[in-house]
Amino acid sequence: MAAANEGAGTLEQVRSRFDVFYSRATTFKTSDVFSILHSNEDYMKGLDEIWAFLDHTTPLIDGPDTVLQANLPQIERDVANLHRATRTIALTGIKVFAEKADADRAGVTRTLSEVALLTLVLIAVLVGLVWVLLRVDRQNQNRARENQMTLARMEAVVTSALDAVIVVDSTGTVLEFNTSAELISGFSREEAIGANLTELIVPDHLIAAHTRGMARYRASARTTILGRGRIRMEAKRRDGTLFPIELSISRAWSDQGEIFVSYLRDVTDQVAAEQELLRARDAALAAAKAKSDLLAVMSHEMRTPLNGMIGTIELLGDTELTKRQRSLLQVMETSGRLLLHHVNDVLDISRLDSGKMPLHPERVDLAVLIDEVFDNQRAAAAANGNSLRANLPPAPQSHVICDPMQLRQVLLNLVGNAIKFTKNGSISVDVIAAEADAEGMTEFRVIDTGIGIASDEVARIFEDFVTLDASYARSSGGTGLGLGISRRIVQSMGGSISVESSLGQGSTFCVRVPLPLAPVDHPEPLPQNASGHTMEPHTPALPDQNKRLQVLVVEDNPVNRLVVREMLQAQGHNVHEAHDGEEGVQAAAAHRFDVILMDISMPRMDGLEATRAIRAGNGISHAVPIIALTAHALEDEVTTFLGAGMQLVLNKPVSGKALAKSLKEALSMAPTPAPTLSHGPASGLIDADLLTELFETLGAARGADMLLKFLTATDADLPGIAARISAGTQPLTDTQREVHKLAGSAAIFGAKALNAALRDMEAACKAGDTAALVPAAQGLTSLWVQSRAALVAVQESESAKG
């Protein structure tokens, strides 16, 4: 400014310097660099002073030189006054920028620290990832080694397996063929891999069924053998020979899709052994049948003349006889009935050994039953000077559920033996109720004061045909079968029999059997027919028991006809005779009878055929009661008689009293029609599609053979199961096992109604529901007859297809 005051030449310098100052002040005010200082009060105050100077001085600087020259002194003074403001701005800027620099350095330091920490973390994570990857890689390597070892073991197992292992895909192409398969089939592994299974082991007659089965599976996933366990069928060797195998197939998945793993076992030796066993069994069955036939013939051939003899003796006893004649007649009757007793003993042994004497439990009053035993033996006891007495628990403990006929026979045998070997002594029957026994068994003790049994004879007293040689032995006859029969009956009831005796001190026979107490208001059971169905009393048109009945006697033996005719006429009835079954059917169709007495063994047409013909026809007497008049005494035969449509079975020899009782019973029951099969669709009984599929898979011949085995086994097993359930003599666990086994077989062969019934029975066994189990068992026989016919019909249809 001083220089400018000396000459005009310096005014331009003033203006130049002012412009520089003005530019710098503008920079301080508008530059973003210094925007951080705008919030500082001292800085902004100094800047405002500078701008006030600039705003005042700018017009002068931009004005004429004269005006500028004139104001230079004032401008100089104003510039001097700005020193404090510029100094404040400078110091404030230095301070703020220094603080900012420190903050920036601290931020950079913090950022660097954070970056370092993050870097360390990332390094740690990377190290962890590397460790995990190494571990996973090690696990993968171990797993790969394990897979390789497992594959090697599987290959070793498949290769060394005794059974043939063949793996095929869904088209039947062979994927694996082990060493045993090579040995069994005759094909090498190289030949088998890639070939179709039908070209290797499927017999020619099964190729079509195999192809249909594979096509059906691909279409609907239905199969009869996949996952069904072992199935026996035929296979073919390389040389074309057929051999039996057991086949089991399962499925799996691979990278090639669905595959089937087949296990085959050559069972040629096993089948040969089974066939040998079957031959041995058939021989044993033939021997048993021969024995049964012999017994049946003996029953018929011995009972028929006995019937004539005893019946004639009874009729003769109703005539006028002298005292001597009546005495001789009594000897004849006694001898005849003794012979009949011996025949019955032999037949009872046969029935018990063959299991054909099932139990028929019902409500029994032990006091009444023992009174009946005593009544039967009272005369014999009096003849030997013996007294009879019984000690029984009070009712209701003496009211039990049991088979009265079987229990009565046991007690009759024991009391009869005691009477035979006791003279001028006593025989007592003591009964100890089940509630007083720790094992829940009812105990019968038959105690006598007779001659006793030697200790060395006690062990064999219950053997068959054993008669001990004692002081009274010569006067005490018998076959030696009574105690053997008693032992069998007691065992069939689930009990035991024993004896304690000393020679000269009497004997005590102890029978222990499970006899449940009868309910207080237990009704008497109604009679049942052979199908197990209860028969209601026949109330419509019930004949008067005292009126003269019209009776048709169908009998081929003239002696038997004579005896029966005389007995019936003596009771006031009208008798019509037929000499064989055909005449009987014709008479029943043409005439009205109140009852028919039907012999079983007759020429031309036997009694069973005649009964079925009468029931199936529409003759005048097609619905009247029919009584079997027979010398056949086996239980299964009696069941057959009832199943044919008869009401009762009257065994020969016939007495007038038994005949009158049978007439009364038969007239009080509704006639039992012969069983007929449903002629409607069998869809409710069997699954025909399943059975047909089984035949397609196995072939007609093999399927028929397996079905025949099922039919034969069920024919043999089912009646026994039903009988044991009805008798209640078998634990429910055993019954459940038998029913479960039979239900499984029924399911395999499509007998779905039978399977459902058996499954319900199995559930009842598990729940202990005997109330539901017994009625179900009673309907099994009828259901099986219908199911069997339906199964046979499907089999015949499949066989006809070839």
C-alpha cells in the first residue's frame, strides 16, 4: 500500500494482490476442503470480517485509479485491522486440520486393526475348513475302503454261497450268476450274464406263465412270489432235465433300476426224502385204515348177530316162560351183554388211540352222575356183600362243566373194578372240589377195602389186557381193558389217574381232572348237528308221543328187521319194511311216515345215500326224522351220519327201551337237511383270481399238487381243531398257533372266507374270548365244505385249460 501511495504504477500491483487475497478468501469460504471449519465460531467470525473488508474494498479496487489512490490510506488501515482475523483463521485451521489428521490416523489405525483381526479370523476359518475337508476326505476314503471291503465280502458270500444266487433286471436279463448257480444249472457265469432267465433255468412248460407273470408285474406290480418266502417249483438244467428247487425272490434298486435277487436251492434229495416219508406215512395210514376197517367190520359183523340175539332174548322175555326157561334166558342175556361189553371195550380203545372220541362238555351235577354210577353197580355190589357211599362237596361246587359220558365211564370202570375185587366190604367215591385244590383240579377218589394190589403189579395196572392173578381173579372176569380205557379218557380230559394200594389192604384210585364250575343259571345245551349248528326244538306238527306211529324200517338183515318190528309193534306202532336203501327212498317218497329207522350197510344203496336222496327229494316223507340204526360205532362215522341229514344214531344191539327213547327224542327235533353247497358265485368264499394266478405261476400240475396237499391237510386238521375248541381241553395258546398256521395256508390258496373266520378265531384266542371262539369253531366244518368245493372247481377249470 505504501508503494502505491508513491505512484500510479503500483496500483496494478495493489489490484493484483487484492485479487489474490479475494480468491483465497473465496476458497476459504466455498471450498469443501475448508467446510470442516465452517462449524467453528472463531473461524467464521474472522472470515466474516475478511468478507466485510472485501465487500467494502472491491468497489474501490474496481473503480478509477484516482478513487483508488485516494482511498489507499484507508485500505491500508483496514488491511492492518485484518491481521487478527487472518491469524485466527490460520490458527483455527491449523488446529482443526491437526485434530482431523489425528482422527484420520486413529481411524486408519482402527481400520488396520480391524482388518488384521478379520484377516486372522478368516485365516482361522480357512484352517478350520481345511481341517474339515481333510476329515471328510479321510472319512470318504475310509467309507470307500469299507464299501470296497463290503463289496468284496458280498462277492465272496455270493460266490461261495451253497445256494444259487441269480440277479436279474426287470426284463429278466441276468446281471449276476454265482458259482452255485453254475453248478446247479450247468451254465457258466460267462454264458449266463446278459442272457434271459427263461433261456437258462425256466422249464419249457413254465415259460409262458413266467412271461405272463413278468408282464403283469411290470403293468400292475402284482406278483404271487415276490417277498413270499420260499416257494417250491421246478427248474431246468442245461441238459434239459427238470429238478425241484426252493425259490425265494426279493427286489432292490441299483444304478440300473429295479433288480430282482433270486435264491435257489436244489432240493432233489429233500424231495426224495419227503417222498419216502410220504410213502412211509401212506403205508402207516393204510395200516391204520386197515385196522379201522377191521374194527368197523368187527363192529358190524359182531353187533349184527348180537342185535338179533339180545333183541330176540328181550322179546322172548316178554312171553310166558317157565321159571327154568326164564333162568336160562337170563344166562343167555347176561352172556350176550358181556360179549357186547367186550366188543365195546376194544372199540373204545381204538377210538381213544385215534383221537376220534371228542369230548362234549355240558353242565353236570356230580351228585346225580355218581348216583347213576351207583345205580348201575348196586346189584353187583350187593351180590358181593359190599356197600356204596359217596362224599361230595355241596352245591354249587358239585355243579361242573364236563363230558358226562366220559366221566361216567371212568367212574363205572373204577367202581366196577373195586366191586369185583372186594367182598363184604365197602366202596366209597370221595370228590374234592377244584376250589380246594392248589392246581384247580377236581379230584375223585375211589376207595375200596378189597384184596389190594401187590407193589410189583401197581406199575402196570393201567396197561391194556392186564388181569392180575389174585384170590378172586378166577371169579372176576374181564378183558383187562377197563383201566387202560380210563387212563386214555382221563388224559384226553387233561387230567391224570393214579393208584395207591397194598396187598390185602385195599386200593385207592385217584382221578384228577380240570372241571370248571358251571354258572348258576347255565341252560342245558340244545342238540347240535354235524355242522355244529344248534337245532331248535321242532314245535310245528309235533306228533303225540302216545299215538300209534307210522314207522318205516329200512334194513337188509331179516333177523334185525324181525327184532325191530317186534319191538315197535310191542310199543303199539305200525311198521313198514324196506329191504335196502332204494326201497326205502321209494317208500319215503310214496307214503307218509312219522319216523324212519335207517340201517347203514345195505346192498344197492346204503343208508347214507338213501338219507341224502330222501332229504334232497320232495317226497311225502322227505322231512320226517331219520334215526340211524347201525352197528357202526366210530365217532367220525356218527358225525357223517348226522351230516347226511339224520337226527340220531341208535347203536346195535337195540333194546326196546333205547328204541322208545330214540323215537321220542327224534320226534322232538327238527329234521336236519342234508348239507348243500351254495350255487351262487364263490366270490365270497375264495379269491379265484389269486388261485388262478398261483396256477399260472406254478403251472397246472404243480399248482394242483400243492392244492391237493392243502386240501388233504385241512381235511385232516380242521375237524380236530374244531373238536378241541368245542371241548375246551386245549390251552388257548396252542389253539391260536394251530389256527394261525391254518389261516396262513388258507390265505395262500385264496380261501378268504375261511381265512377271515380263522383270523377272527385267532383274535379271540389272543383276547381269551372263549364265548366267541366256540360258536366260530362250530361253523368251521360247513364253511370248509363250501370253500373246498369252490377251490376244487377253480382247480378243475385250470386243469381243463391245459
